[in-house]
Amino acid sequence: MLRVIAVALMLAALTAGGARAETCRQALALGLDVSGSVDDTEYRLQLDGLAAALANPQVREALLQMPETPVRLMVYEWSGPQDQRVLSPWTVIGDAAALETVRQRLRAVGRVHMEPSTAIGAAMRFGAGALARQDGCWRRVLDVSGDGMHNAGPHPREIDMGALTVNGLVIGEANDASGGIAQLMAYYRAYVLRGPDAFAEAALGFRDFEAAMVRKLLKELEVPSLAQSGPGPDAWRDARTGPAGQPRQGWAGPVRGQEQRPSRLVVAR
């Protein structure tokens, strides 16, 4: 019996090692803001909008164009410092069926009660922890969507994202007397975006979320030319930076931070 158990454990370890070694061109984690400022209609506009964006022909083509080095995709929602919930776990988008599985998960999920505060820093820390476990990927990218500024938990500027890229999808109104989306966009650029190729996309209200998500995904999934560097992570680096490896003009740089701490993991059922 002990021998059988030992063989089973060895096979499990080999299988796990093989899965970790599988090459992917990008690990992409999408974090959706479901804090108290997001009502039930806006909640569905986000989830259904993301599901629809993944069905967009151009996005679909971008996701599926390199099946030998596929994209790994995860979606989670966040609100308070301890409230993050995985809506779709890491999925290798190797074919249309895998992509459809993610879409159906998003359409089927229901809202649960979470603390209403807006803990962007904790959401970033959660995403960084998830991406840190995705070995063998040329790029690791976190996309944080939100309609407000941090008001609970660690400040975004305190979160150490290491070599990860952090992009944003900012949701707001252009005519808000308080500064609206322009003010929130400036906040994201100052405190949330990380990496030489980081950018923020704007959605003018939640009804524009799907269109903004399409634009953002097409930018994130763009495959750089391999003519000079050849395939692999160097091609991403050379295509995303200027001469001598310097960030291209207008792209946000990294922000120093603090050691990451684990957040509570909840998986949607």
C-alpha cells in the first residue's frame, strides 16, 4: 500500500511540474471593482460586458492566434481589504472551447455581499499573488477596473508589484463636477499603473464598459514583431520599450512598495 501511495505521489508531482513548465505568452488577471458604488445593474454590465468583449471577433482572434504559446486568463472581483472573489480561475485559452468556458462562468455568476469600501491596494496585492504562481509566461499582466479612488486598506502606492505590469480600466463620467473621469484617470496613473508599458483605458459609464474592455484587451494582447528579437520574452521587452530599453514616452513607470501579504481567497460557485 505504501508503495502504491509513493508512486501516486510521484506521478502527481511530475504532472504538476509539467503543468508549471508549460509556456504561455501572457498571464492576464482581470480584477473588477464591485464596491458599494457599483449597483446591481452596473455589476451585471461589468460581468456581461467582459463576457461580450471576450466574444468580440478581434479579441477572440488575438487570444487564439498563438495556440502553441497560449494566454492564461483569470477573473476576480474585489471591494474591501479582505474581499476578493475568483469568478473564473486560471484557464489556458488554447482553443475556442476554453474561451467559451470563461464566458459562461461570467454570465452564470451571481453577486454576493461584500464590504462596500474601495480597497484598490488590497486588490492589487491579491492579483500580484495570483500572477506570481504563473510560471513559464513571457509576460504577467494585472488589469484593475474601478470607478473610484482607494478608501480602505493599504494605499496602492504601498504595494510592491515587482516586474508585473498593471493596467487600468477607469469608469466615470466626463461631465462630473468633481473632476470626474479625468481626475480618476490621473489618480490611476499616479498610484496604480506599473511597468514601462502600462496604460489606462477609459469607460464613460458602465454602459461603455464592454467597448472599453475590447479596446484594452486588444492593446494588452498585441503580439510584438519577432523580426529582431525572435520569439520569447525579449521580443515583448524590445517592442514595449524605446532605445536602450527606456520606457516609451507617456508610459507610467513602477512605484516602490511594501512586502505582499496574503488576502482571503474565495472562489465563486
